Amino acid sequence: MNIVAMFIFALLPILCLIAALCIFKVPAYAASFIALLMCIFEAYMIWQMPMFSIATAVLEGIAMAIWPIVLVIIAAVFAYNVTVHTKAMEVIKRMITSVSNDKRILVLLIGWCFGGFLEGMAGFGTAISIPASMLYAFGFDPILSILVCLLANGCPTMFGSIGIPTTTMAAITGLEAGKLAFIQSVMTAPLLFVTPFLMVMMVSGGFKGLKGLMPMVLVSSLSFVLPEILAAYFVGAELPVVIASVCSLGATFGFAYLHSQKHETPAEYKMDIRTSDKTPITVKSALVAWSPFILIFVLLLLTSKMIPFIHYPLSSIKSSFMIYQGEGAAPSTFTWVNTPGVLILLSGLIGAKIQGCKASEVLHLLKGTIIQMSKTILTMFSILACAKVMGYSGMISSISVFFVTMLGSLYPFAAPVLGALGAFVTGSGTSSAVLFGNVQYEAVQAIGTNAYWLVGSNALGVSAGKMMASQSIAIGCASCGQFGKDGEILKKIAPYAFVYLIVMSLITYFGTDLANFLCTL
């Protein structure tokens, strides 16, 4: 069978998923299961994958979904649910709106700055679930809350979870992680720069929302973009987004305070956040209210690579064993303590205690969170199982061979598309690197271009794919109680992702000379 036919067949599970969500309005958990069934059928009939290998690939996907992705989702939503149950979220609302009650500024502080920080520290959906649920709690439209967080989460993904996607890509291709991080930060800078502007326009209905707020959005944007580039160059791959988000949060918060002192919030952008609680907020009550999120920050920081004498001993508490039984099998490794889900869940449990929750209330909240997330959990099982079967069977390879063979010297146009496709299928920048890292590097050898630039374009594409990933959308829907709205959200976020992808392809194709210069720095 020729490579065009194999390419078309390999795409069918993905096309099936999109059609089920967007055209036939099938719930995400059912649509992803249908895509998995088609993937299994094709793997067995066309790619001749033994059924036992398919079954174990599915099991490996489910295991990887449970640990750490589902754990992170449950832990993050549980931490949020605790703050709602204890009324701490009301204190948080009052604190943030004391700086500004302008929804355009709130979306920058929570969706852009705080979301970027969560992506840099934890990843695995936390940067969508927690900010989206907070915006929804503030009175934002739930669909809009999800959309702005999907948009905000795209570009930071390459440095998510303390830089794991970038360090993984460097390890796979043999490139220097620090230099790759620097190149990627430059490549993504134009899109990273415009994202806060698009977020403000999204929540305010267009260009009119930028009126009177242009300097603040510019500050919020530049205070993220420039520190990220500098951190990538001087520090390495692990901390660019963490440093950038903290800088942007400080700059945006300060500018917001000054702005609110001089300007009245226009009525159309004012958030009417009412509360019957008029109790003055003290330092103690503020710390108690924020305690789950403070603990998330502290624990993720203490266990990160920045604190090696804590990070490495905890990371060594892990198990590796074979789940997939077939060609190309490798042990699956599960880190039991130093993983974001465990740390976020621990933060939620301690935070619940600090906020006065009884043990029975905690158990009730945890049980309720699991029930709340049950359909999302089923979606994760099918999506990750599908990704594993596609990878092990050779379906992903068939897609990449088509692009490399058919495009030749024009391949750089398609390089980000592969990164986007990997992120769309798996919901992970790291998984996209694993799937297509060597393909991108082999293309470098075939067409003779700059290795760092072409390999870096995979992470660039991930930024678009992550916005549309079923996993990301399902997490947002679960966080804001919008079950069954996955297709609607996909249709609304897709135009942004496709425009980003076109720009990314142009950057990759025409930026080789810039890449050669940057590699000399």
C-alpha cells in the first residue's frame, strides 16, 4: 500500500474524533471511545499489529492516563472545590477585585499570569483546570473561561512541568537543551506577545476592549516574553515559563493597581462580584484562603530540580515495569511521590485542614470530585490508549513518512504541523516530542537545515495542537461544569489554533538565517 493511502488511513481515527465532536455532537467520552475502536480496528487489519500487543498498548495508555494525568486533574479540581466549600474563594475574589473589577484585567492576572505559572510548575492540565474554574467562579461565562485558558496555555506548553517537553526533545535528538530552549523561546515570541491582546479581545468582544488598556496589556505581554527569552538563554530549559510568569504577574498586578487608582472601570467590563461578607480581610485570613495554592507553589518549587537534594531522592521513589508487550516495548515508569498530582492533592488536603474542613467533609469533597470528573476520566483513558496504539502500530510513523517524502525541501512548512498533530492526539507536548522528535531530526539530515530551528518547530506546533486537544478541552469542561460542550469549544478555539499554526509554519520556513545567527550567540 502506498504512503498516501497509509497516511489517509492513519488519520482516520483523528478525523473520526473531530467529526464525532463537532458534527454529530457526541460527548467527548463517547467520541474518544469510538476513535479508539477505529484505531484498534485499523492497527489490527491494516498495520497487522497482534491483538495481544494492541491490548497491552491500550493498558499502557490507561495506566499513563491514571498516573499522572487523571491524578493531576482530580487533585487540581479538588483543591478548587475545597476553596469553594469553605468560602475561601469568596475571600480570594474580594482580594483580586480589590485590585481591579475589570474583567479584562482579571483575565490577564488569572488566565495569563497565574495560568502560565501553573503550566511552568506543574503542567498536566492544571493551567487550564484551576484558572478556568477561578474565572468561572468570578462570574465569567463558563465557555469563555475555558477558551481564554486554552488560548493562554498554548505557547507556554513547551516549558511546562519544569521544562520536561524541551528536555525530553533534547534527550531524544541529542541536541543541547539550553540552546534548544533559547531557540524555541525566540521562535514562539511573536505568538506569545500577541496572546494577551487576543485574550482581552476575546473577553471584551473585539478591538474595542483594548481601548484604554493597551499600555497594561503591552506590559503584561513584554514582561512575559522578554524574561522567558533571557531565562532560556542564561538559565536553561527548566525555568523559562516559571520566571516569565512570576515577572508578568508582578508587573501586571502593579500596573493594574496604578490603573485602578486613575481610571474608572467601564460599565460593560465591570464584574459585579457581590458578597454578603463584609469582614475585613486580614493577613491571616488571606493566607488561609490562598493556602491550597500557596502550598501548590511551595511544594512544586521545593521538589523541582532547583532543589536537587530534595528533587532527586523523591524522584527515585518510582517503579518501572513492562505493560506493553510487543515490538518496540519499553518499561513504563511511575514516580510515586515527586509527581504534580500527588503534590497538588497533598496541598489540597492540607489546605482543607487549614481552612477548617472536617475529615468527613474532605472525604465527601474528594468523592464528589471523582464523580464530577468521571466522564473526563473515561475520555482520558480512551485518548491515551488511542495515542499508544497509534504510536506502537506505526500509524504515527506513516503520517510522518508522508510529510517528509512528499514535501522535500518544503518540509519546514509542515514541521510545526507534526508537532501540533502530536499534541492534538496525546494532549501532551512531551508525548509529541517522543512521537516526532526523531522524525524532525531525520528531516534535518535529509534537507540540510539548522537542527535547532527545525527540531524546535515541533514545540512551536505543540502550542497550536494543545489548544485543540480533546484532553485539554475535557479538562476545561469538567472544571467549569460544561459536560458535552467539547465540540462547541473545539469549533470556537480551532480558528485561533489554525492561524497560530500558519504563522508557525511561516516562521519555521523563513527563519533559517535567523536560526544560524542565534546559534552563534
